[in-house]
Amino acid sequence: MKFHINKITLWFKNNAKPRTIDFLPNKVNVITGGSGTGKSSILSIFDYCMLSTKANIAEEVINENVSWYGLDFRINDKDFLIARKAPSSNIGSSDIYFSSDGTYPTKLSKNNDIKQVKSAMEREFGIDENLKIPFGGKHISAGSKISFRYFLLFNTLSEDTIAHTKQFFDYHLYDRDKYIEALDRIFYLAIGVDDVNNVLAKEKIDSLEKELTKIEKKKKVLEKEEKLFGKKIIQLISHAQEYDLIERQLFTFEEGYQRLKQLINQYRTANYSNNMQLVDELNKRKRTIFRQIRNLERFNHEYDQYKKNLNDDYDSIKPIEYLNEYFSDLIPTLEVKTFLNTLESSMRTIKNEISKKKPITINIKSEINALKNKLSIIESELATLPTSTKDYTDEARKFIFIGELKSQLAFYENKWELDIENSDEENLNEQILNLQALLTNTNEKKRIVLSDLENLIQNYFNATGDVMGVYKDYKIYLDVYEKSLKLRKAKELLAQSTIGSKSNYMFLHLFLFLGLHEHFISLHHSYVPQFLILDQPSQPYYEGSKDNNLDIEEIQKDDDKNKLQSAFELLNNFITTINEEYKTDFQIILLEHAPERYWQEKELKNFNLVEEFRNGIALVPDRASIEVNSIKNSPPKKNIS
């Protein structure tokens, strides 16, 4: 995909003249200079203007003085301008100016939102709504749309990565964990093993496999529930046998389950209800007879007490008769005589009353005996029924058990019915097999593509001559799993665990990225833009210097200088190869310490010195920094009335 940067522009807070840095296509555009001049911030500004969520731009000197950052670039023969307001606390601003024809405004202000600009960029990168992440992870969801920014991992090598012994991609510029996952998921798409149809097929396979996983989980749940259900059935069978509701024999789980269902369906309460009504009636009559017997016995007792009281009263007045008979002449007064006569008359009355009372005790006892006979008959009838007093409770418990049995079977049956149909599982497996058949050729294609890619990388390795020292005759090995480049001896399969100096690793990074980009350009369609930003490949050679500022001293060893110049020649020849053999464009932006004569001595025609950040010249000019700082430090103006 054709792409090159035209210019990067900085607008300052003090309204000083904007700072513009121009770049050329088909060149190795070099910004060289000492440390602390802002060279590396060019990479961070590019990333920020390409819509990063966070900003890695240095706050000191640069961000504190800049109000807007702008990226003017050409993609697919169209000019674009993305300008973005300076970030606050490393959080990207939502204020964005976007022009699809490269037009610069007289005054910068927000004219679009990031979502719309991202959509425009995705269209230019050839990413449509069907291009989605096929497999999810901890940080990226399956089915989420692929971002154009994921492919920028192939376009930058920062100073922290370019000579790293393990890491070959600039994850740290982005959301590290998310972009590690992203590269895993887009790598084969980027190198042309997968196409949109394969990505869609993989996404669908992932979705179907998730459905199968759900079914497997349901099956495990079902197996567990089935075991519990089996144990419960055995318990219910045992209880049913205790109540004599089913025959006493051994049942399998299935037999027991069917027998219990049969019990529920065939159990009828009519006969048992009639028995219980008769029991209720007999018990009611029994209680009535108990009350009658109790009343008669109480009456008999009270009657006997009454007779006793009468006899006691009669006995108490018997002496009156004796007195009247033997002592009437001795009674001195008429009143006493009258009193005694009255008492005697009362005594005779009581005697007559007692004599008149018929003996009813025998009748009462006879009635009580008759009632007791009736009670005995009722108890005999109750004894013949299937419910005595204790059995009546058990009968009620049978009904309770039947109700519990019905509810428990329904509960387990509902949990058992998990909507798992064998046809569903078979259908899912069939769909997966059909989709995998479409991907069968991918394995062979992957082998061929990786072999071709390794051959391209090997060509760059072989072209460097002796810069790899003792490893010059080794073979390269692309570790797709680790996304790294390794070396192995020609007749050995295992790669070397380490290859010594950082210089060697810096070259491995260049071999990998140049080989990848030549491969991308050879594809019919590529999602990766045709440019590279390289930050300080000379880093391994300046680490031993007393000072990294090239105004003071240069690389200490001629051998290191020769290696760096070999790296420059590699970049120069790459531009020539792409221009002449592939008839297309490529741009490299090189942020370096090395002075101009390093590539002039080698007559590298594709090198273009953009700027030299020395002698006060830097990314942010002194005038912008001084003026804005003077504004911050000046006392406030007084109001003059």
C-alpha cells in the first residue's frame, strides 16, 4: 500500500511561526543530531497523529510549548492532513482537524471526530466491516474489528526495540498486551497467508467452537445432574417401598424412574378418601358416645350424692320424734312444743320423699353398658379399615410423599432438559468441518509463504558481508510464535539462543523488517504501508562513548563505523531494489546520531539529509521555547483605568 509522509508540522502556544519538517518519497530521510534535541519525538508525533489513545511525546520542552501536532501524508495517491491538539497528561486529545485533500486551515480548530477519521483511514488501508479478529484473547474480543493501527507495528523500530535481544516489534509504543495479541491475530493476514475469506471462516469457526464448548459444558452439567438424579431416584424408590406404594424389588435407575412416574400417574385418592371419610364419621360417633358415657357417669355420681344427703338430713332430725314421744310433758312452753312438732312433720315428709324415689342406678348402669357396647363396635369397625389412628397419620404421609415425589421428579426433569439435541451438535461439527476444508490449503500456503519470506530475509543477511562476524554463514530462522528472527547453523535445526553483541541484533531487526516489506510489496494486496521509521540503528556503537553528543566525538572504533555504514548501505540498496525491481515507492525516515559524511563517504544516492539538530537547532526551536517560557514567567499586567 503506497504511503509516504510529506511533512510534520508543530504549531506553538506562543503563536510563533509553525515548525515544519519536510520528507521526500523514495529516500532515506535522515534527521541527525545530538542527544536531547527531539529526534526520537518524531516517531512519537507520528504515532500520536495516527490516532493513538495515549501520547508518548516528551512533556518537557516539546509538549509544553506545542499546541497542535500535524501529519501531512500521501496514501494511495491521495493527500491527507491530520492535525491533533496537544495531549494533556499523556492522554490523547479528542480535538482533531482532518483534511482529505491536504488543505491547511488559516486557523486550526476541531472539524471532525476521531471515530470518523479512523473510519476514513480504515477505508484507505482496505479494512472493511468484515475484517474482524478471528480469535479473542484477554485484551481483544473475538469478532472485534481489526484496527488499521495494528499494521503500523510493521512500520516502526524505536531506539528501545531496534537492538533488543528478544523483542522485534514496538509494542511499548502502544498498549503493549493488546498489541501483542493483535500481532498474533493479524500476522498471517499481513503476510498474505490469510485473506478476508479465511479470516471470516476462522471467525465463524471460532464462533461455532464456542457453541460446541457450551454444549460440552452443558453435557458435563447433565452428567453431574444425572448422577445426582440417579441417587435421588434410588432414595425415592426406597421411600415408596417403605410406604408399600410399589413392590419391593431392586430397580435400575431407568426402571425406578419409570416406576415412580407410573406410580404418580396411576395413584388415585378416591378409595382412600372414602375410607378417610368413614373413619372421620366413626371417630365422630365415637367421641359422641364418649361424651354420653361421661355425662351418665357424672349424673349417677351426683344422684348417689343426693340420696346420701337426704339420708343424712333424715338421720339428723330423728331425735325430734323421740323427744315428742317421751318428753312432751316436760316441755315448758307452747313455742318449743310447736317447733318440735314442725320438725317431726318435716322428718315425715323427708321419709316419704325417700320412700317414693325409684332406684335409677340400675337403669343408668345399663345405659352406660349399652353405650360401651356401641363404642366397642365402632372400634371394631375402625380396626377393620386400613387406617387406625396411627395408620391414619401414615396415610396422610403417603399423600404428602406422592406430592413431594411429583414435584421432585418435575424439578430434576426440568434441570435435565438442557436443550441439547444431538442434531445441533452434529450440525455444528459439520459446519466446522466444511469451513476447515476451505482452510486446508492454508497450511500448504503458509509453508510456501514463510519459505519465500525467509529467503528474502536471507538475501539481506547474505548481502551484509562480514558484519555478522562468526555468524556470517548461518541461516536465518523466522520464529513465527515469538515473532522474532533467529540464526542457526546451516545443517542444524535448532536456532542459537544468543548471538552476542547488540550490533548483531540491530542487523537482525533490519533484515526482518526489510524482508517483510519486500514481501508485502510483492503481494497483490497489502494492509501494510510502504514506509519505515528507524530510530538510531547506531545505538550499539555509541554506548561505549564518553558522551552521546556527536558534536564532541564520533564512534570510537573503525570496525563499528564500518558496520554502521554497512547498515546505511543496506537501507540505500533497499530503496533502489523497490524502485527498480518492483517499480513502486518506499520511504524511510532515519533518526540518527551519525553525521552526514557517514553516508556521503559511501556515496549513498538515496540518502537525504532533512535536518541536523545541532548548534541550537532542535525539533522545538529555541525562540519558541524561550518565548513561551517568558510568557509563563512574566508578571501579570496591571489594569490601568
